[in-house]
Amino acid sequence: MLGHYENISGWGRTPQYQSKIFRPTSSAELRSVVDSIAANNENVIGRGLGRSYGDAAFLAGENVIDLNFLNRILDVNYDSGEILVESGVSLDSLMRIFVPKGYFVPVTPGTRYVTVGGALASDVHGKNHHIDGSISDHISSFTLITENGQTTVDKELNQEYFNATRGGMGLTGIIETVKLKLVPIETSYVNVHTTRVQNLEALIKTMKDTDDNYKYSVAWIDCLSKGQFLGRSVLTQANDALLGDLDRSKIENARHFNTKSGLSIPFEFPISPLNKATIKAFNTMWYFKTKKGETDSVEHFASFFHPLDGIGEWNRIYGKTGFTQYQFVVPDNKEAELIEIVELLAKKEVSSFLAVLKRFGPKNGGYLSFPTKGWTLALDIAIQAGLSEVLDQLDDLVVNANGRVYFAKDARVSPNHIHKMYPDIDKWRTVRNKLDPNRIFTSNLALRTKLI
Ligand SMILES: Cc1cc2nc3c(=O)[nH]c(=O)nc-3n(C[C@H](O)[C@H](O)[C@H](O)COP(=O)(O)OP(=O)(O)OC[C@H]3O[C@@H](n4cnc5c(N)ncnc54)[C@H](O)[C@@H]3O)c2cc1C
């Protein structure tokens, strides 16, 4: 099968490189591409829908296997909710097919435009990590293509391979098929409880006191406000809505997921409209548009879980220079450090259009899986002068708080830091070397951070 050179990047749009892209449409084609790359002593990385922000899903000047055409649903068990799918199937497709039949994905990130393979490779989390863990906690097995052919990896029988691949950022091989357990639902709606909170300290207390009552919890934070309003926020917590929670207008079509893609950003903005002044204005508007105190509403899955998916290619708003996402987690007892980080952001006026705080439950066995018990803050930040010094400072604060940054969002963290952030790296390397002894699977992320 022939590959074609194309310019690709992560969701942050920078950096951009040419890679030779292969698009297999069958398992046989996938295997023959991997075989010929291995035979030529070349390197390769797998790629899903390219929603990782930085350099995880490309390899400059070398080979990239785009899995989007391996997107078949191979088996469904409607009694248990277990499905067997090819790794290129997207969560969006799963929702459109299975929500009307009464099933939802167990974990969804803030966008549904991710593939199942990409979700497993990053071991993605959603707003329910404190209750349900991350996606791999709902996967019982998968098949992996390496230079030695196909291996079936079962969670119980092949724990090492399972733990090296979930969160392993595609560096153990190409995930070919996945067995995932969907969860039953009565409706495609959630009962949402919204609380406007005056500052970060109050938010931390509210989340600690009340999160266990809700399956989903997330807070949007204004990282530009200071003083007694430092980290003022809007907290949304929710549970799945039952049929009895819906009014007449919704009950007739209680399990629909036919959301239309709305407007799309047609071109890359020459100059990004997102600057300190506009973001400050937006943050203020967002905070005050939420009613003071607490309110309840019923919302459709699509607007609750994926508010940005309604705008196609919204990352073009950031213009040529692009943007980055900085997401870190610090342990539960490091609230003082979390506040210190938000103080630093406010002091340096690092404007983040979307800053979201969530709480993680316990860590799973994934050697490189990001979620560990504690607080995770994610910030979308336009690339700007002086940013890299601030982010370096944040890295130090995160490391000193025994925290870590998320590889799926990262484009800049240094090798020194990641070894402190991910203490199981050596264990991961040992297993990875068994699966990929000649190190054919690599990415710009792996080269930059010296992961392999
Ligand atoms: C708006 C937005 C919101 C987001 N919200 C969240 C969130 O709430 N929680 C969260 O955890 N993440 C979140 N993300 C990040 C996203 O979920 C992850 O980056 C996910 O991995 C993207 O999946 P993808 O199919 O686009 O994979 P890609 O970005 O294409 O690839 C990601 C990684 O997976 C590997 N990979 C992809 N497919 C395969 C395969 N078949 N076999 C082996 N390796 C493979 C790649 O090599 C790469 O290392 C968000 C991203 C965006 C843009």
C-alpha cells in the first residue's frame, strides 16, 4: 500500500510537519503496512482523529498510520452492553448508533471526535473519573499489531501488555480492535445542578463536600480574576436523567443523538481575536450570565459533554501561531499548590479561554496513564510571548506537588520533568521493549521527551 506525504499537526495546530500517511481499510492492509515498515527499518506511529493537542500523533518526515478507515463494528452483545470494534471507530459514531438503543459510552472526553484507539492510547478521562475511572477501566481486551504480528491483550491474562498500552501513547504498537463495555441509559439527557462560586477556595470546598453525589462534575474557572475573586467559577454537576425527569417535549424522543454539526470556522484566522482583553470580557460575561447561587436544569448529552463540538474546526480561531493546552493533576492534599498555580496564572495574566477543573478518583494500573487521585486543571492558552517561561514555572510547581502533565495535551515538557512526573516509566519501558524490541513505534512526543 502506498503512503502520501501530507502536512499534519496536533489539535493545537503547531508544530506542523510532513509525514508519510498510510490509510489502511482492512486488517490485512494494516498488517502489511506495519510489516513493510519493519522490514525497511523505518519508524511509524498510529493516528486517530488528531485531537491530541501536541506532538503525540505524528512523526516528522516518517510514517504515520491513519486508522480512521478501520471503523467497523464487529460484534454487539445487547445483554451485556459489550461491543467489539475496530480502533478507528469514533465515539461520535458510537453515540449516534447506540444512544437510541439505550447505551452510552462509559467515559467521554470533552470532544466526541476521538477514535476508540486514540482514547485507549491516551487512556482518556471524562467528567466522571471520580466515579467511573478512565476509558481503559471499561475495556476487557484489545488486539495489538506489532512487528511480530497480532497479539491479543486481555486485561486479566496479559496485565503487563495491557498496562503498557493503556495511556502508552501508541508506542507499544497499533491497537487494531477493542472490546468495550457500554453503559445502559434511559435517556440522552442529564439533570444538571449549576452553582456559581465566588472563588477557588470555596469551589474546592464545594466540590469536596458534594462531588460524591454526582456522577459528573466539572468547574469552569476564570483564571484572570484576582484577590477575593481568585478562581471564581461556575460548577456543573450532573446525574443521568431518567424518563420520569423529562417533560413532555423531550419524552417522545427521549434517547436521540442526531445532533447536527452547526457552524464551522471556514479558515484560519489571520489574527486571533482571542487576546487578554477579549478573554477577560468573555470570562466576566460567562460568570455573570450564570444565575447567582444554585440552579437546576435538564440538558442533552451533546451540549453537556461536548459544548465545543457544535463549532467545527474551532481551533482555527487561534490563527497561525496556534495554541497549547496545559493540563496537570496534583494530589488531593495539594490544594494550597493548586491555589498557588492559579495565583501565578492570574499574576502573569496568562489568559485561558477555557480553564476547567475536575477531580480524579484513584489511579488505575496503566504505567503512563495520566489520571491519579486529585485535582486536574486544563487550560487552553494561545501561544504568546513569555508563555514558555510561565509554563516552565508551572512544571516546577507541578513536580514539587508530586503532580504530572498529560501527554495527550503536551507539546513542550522536558525529559527531566517527565521522569519525576511518571515514576513507572522504567517499568513501562521494560514491557514496551518486549512488545517492540526494534523500536519501530515512535512519535515526536516520544523523541522530544526521551520516553523511549
Ligand atoms: C476539545 C477537546 C477536549 C478534550 N477533552 C478531553 C478530556 O476531557 N479528557 C481527556 O482525557 N482527553 C481530552 N482531550 C484529548 C483527547 O481525548 C485525546 O487526545 C485522544 O487521545 C484523542 O483521540 P484521537 O483519536 O484524536 O487520537 P490522536 O490524537 O490521533 O492520537 C492520540 C494518541 O493515540 C495514539 N493512537 C491513536 N490511535 C491509535 C491506535 N489505533 N493504535 C495505537 N495508538 C493510537 C497516537 O499515536 C497518539 O499517541 C480533548 C481534546 C480536545 C480537542
